[in-house]
Amino acid sequence: MTPRPSTSLPSVRRRGPQWPVPAALILLSLIPVIAGAARLTELTGGAAVTPQNARFFASPVPVVIHIVSVIIYSLLGAFQFVPTLRGRRGWHRVAGAILIPAGLLAALSGVWMSAFYPLPDGTTDVPIRIFFGSAMLVSLILGIDAIRRRDFVRHGAWMTRGYAIGVAAGTQAVVISAWLLLVGTPDVGTKALLMAAAWVINLAVAEYVIRRRARPSVRLVRSDGRPVRSGAGA
């Protein structure tokens, strides 16, 4: 029988490896996770106060909230990119109930620290930090609004954008390290631009993922409505 394109049945994509992307996200997240754990150890272990960490000792609550929420958000969020897990309604709801508050706390605490902590390197990167922190917050709020309206496509898109912003610390470490190796130590202005570039890179990747996820696929079915098996002849 001659197969014909189906317009009524849901599209089916070919299954590929499911773990490379989550594994890469976890590896990328390990950079801020390790840095955050070191900062918590510093705060609780009685480390010496220096110009670089004085603001954390003077007001530890925001940074502790930020570190804990970012660790939860970045690591647990990586598993939302496993298709088989994302397709399980129970898992997705439970994970979302943890991820959304963690993401909101990470964004809010990040914006607060950028606005109110006295930074040892000056305020050059403060507008950039506040802009992207606010963008993460708005993305999460729009994602929440979308799921309340049962708009699952927009929900997934906005949550993906929020996650991309939230895990940019790992990308920033990679970008700045590459600059150090190839060019040398960046000045304050260059470092701020490199940080912004890392956020832009993450968002560009997020947009690619969103568009690829939304790309329609055509499934062939026989005239009697049965799908054509992969590799089957016409």
C-alpha cells in the first residue's frame, strides 16, 4: 500500500541518545556548584575576611540562598532535558514544583546581590547582572503563567530560557578561561563583556533547542491508518 502523510495523528520523532545533553549540562553546572560549595565552606569554616569575600560575611543570607537554590536548579533542571523523564507527568510536576521556587530564589537573590553588595571590582558589570537576572525572573514568571493557561509549548520555551540564564555561570567560567589562555587577563570592562557573551551564548542555544523541539515532523501512515515502520518500503 502507498503511504500517505498523516495530518491527524501526533508526530513522532526518531529516538536518539537521551543523556548527552543532560550530562553536558551537569558537567557545566559542576563549575558553579563546586565554587558555591567552596564559598559555603568558607562562610561556615571561619575563613579569613578579605576584600573579595567581606560582603558575604557582612550579609551571608542572600549568598547562601543563592548558592543553595542555584545548585538545586542547575542540577535538577538538567534532568528535565531527558525526554523519557520529561514525558512522565508525575516526574515533571514534582520536579517543576522544586525547580520553579529554586529558580525564582536564584534570580531574586542574584539581582539583590548585584544591586546591594559592594563589589570589590567596581560596578561595571552590575547593569549586566541585573539585566540578565531580571530576564531570568521574567522568563520563569511567563513560564508559570503559560502553564496556568495550559499552554505547554510556551511553558517549555520560557522555562528553557530561564534555565539557560540560570546556568550561565558555568559558561562564563569556560569563556573567561579561554580568554585567559588565548589573550591574557581581561580588564574589568572586558570581563563584564565576556560574562554578557556567555549569557548570550546560552540563550542562543536555548532558542535553537526551542525551535528544534517545535519543528513539525511528518509521520507516514498506510491508507488503513497504520503507521509505516521505520525502514519499511513503500
